[in-house]
Amino acid sequence: MKRYRFSIRSMAVTAVAIAILSACSPPPPAEPVQKPVARPAPPVKPPAPVVAKPTSEKSAMLRSYFNDIQKNQLSQGLMRSDGGGGDTPFTADMLARNFEQIAFYNEYNATLTGKGDKTSMRRWEKPVRMEIMFGESVPPSERISDTSAIKAYARRLAKVTQHPISVSGSPNFIVIVANEDDRSALLDKAARRLPGVTTESLKTLNDLRRDTYCIVAAYAGGVDPNTYTAAVAVIRAENPDLMRMSCIHEEIAQGLGLANDSPTARPSIFNDDDEFALLTKHDELLLKMLYDPRLQAGMSAEEAAPVTRVITRELTGGPV
């Protein structure tokens, strides 16, 4: 920075000269004040478009494989999305039986009867807050449609169960939509996001067989071993639209506590026959029962049976 120094003497002389000039000369004309001209703001640079990463040959082959499966199922009249109707009646006793098989048994190690290991009833007590993670290979259009569908499904589940379920806030239920190339990295990320969940505990969700379209793991990490505190669902992005939506419906519902499938449940997505692709009215009633305050997490099937018989008759309009 430059410095300017004036002596007292030179400043005095200058002051006198200015005084004389002011007395003898007319004041100079005032110069017009120019207002600053506002400059236009620089244009905002648009964000870079999201471009899907190219998929591997393995992922491309899986996509073709799943497309063939969906075409074959549709040609047989499977993967219905009508929720059931006059051709799929069920009674209060049937609903109670299906609830017992689906809510009180694990899907894994299931026998031909559809029953796996017997367990206590499990569900969430705290609000379910979902987060959706997409792999880099998932196209932008698919991300938009899947996000919209999962948000709408969360609202529907919240209304049915009367339990807080949303896609917002700090997550405790992560839904991964990824191709074969992206799944491992997103599972590692999910493990870092969820307390009590490790990469090792998610190994089963990474090592998927070819005929596994989707999968979910729910964790009871609190004091109560029957109360879920975290969950991770994996939806293969190679699935065509209807199969992918079917996976979203089933895995999120199973992650809420309906952990098993039953060959006698109809109309239901909790049946490996793939007759129905999307959550049915029957399934909504199962979820209502699961979150009915008259039932408690940790109940055995025998403890719950007298209560479930009352609830099923209320829900179906049958005699109590």
C-alpha cells in the first residue's frame, strides 16, 4: 500500500490557496452523478446430467434372463396385479392360519410345508425411515420411477399398519436398487450407515444365486430380540419393471415382520407360486394384524392365537 505524507506547512498553504480561489472564482459546475449500472448475474451452470455407468456382460445376461422369466410368467397368467377378487375368497380362519405361518416362522430352512424354524412374532416399534440407494449403473429414468413407487408404497404401508413408515430422516431401513456390478459397494455403504449392521452380516445379500431376484435382512439390535431396529433390502435392477416392483412390495413388507412364505396363502405375495406380483387386500390384513396393539412383539403363535381369531373375524366381517 502506498503512503502519502503531508507536512503541516504545505497543508496550510494549500488551504489558503483554496480559500482565495473560492472567493474570487465561481464554483465549478457540478458534475452529474452517474448511477452504477447493474450488471446481469452470470448464468447458473446447470448440474451435470446423471448418466448411468455401462453394465458388465454378466449384468446384461442377467437382465435378459429375468426378462425371459417375466414373459414366461405373464404368459401363464401369473404375476397378477389386481389384488385378488371373486376367484380368491378367504375366510377368517384361513386368514388366521396364514398369519400364523407367515409371522411365526422363518423363511429360511423351510420344508415342503412352507414352514421354516418356528419363531416369535417380530415387528418394528420405532418409526421406519427408509433410504433408497441406487447403483451407478441404474438409468436415471429407472431411479425416478422406483423412487416414486417406493415413496407411494411407504405411504400405503403406513396407512395400513398405522405405524410411521416413510422415506425420510436418518435411515434405519435401506433399500438398495443395484445391478450386479454395484451391489457390493452399496452393501458396504449401508453397513456404515446402520448401527449394528456389518459388512460380514450382509454377506448373504451380496452372494446371490442367479434365481434370487431380491432379498431382505432385518436386524433386532436393541434390548428386545423381537423388535427390529434395522433392515437392508436388495432389489436387483436387472429385473424388468413388474418383477422389480414385485420385489419392492415383498421385500419391504417382509422387512416389517412378515418373514415367511406359505403355499396356502391366497391371494398373497407371501407365496412362492408367483401368482400375485403386488401386495393384495389379504396381505394388507396380515400387516394390520401384525401391528395391531392387541398383539405384542415376542408373542408365540400359541399366545397370539386367541387374539388373532378375534382380529380376523373383525377384519373379514365374520362372527366373533
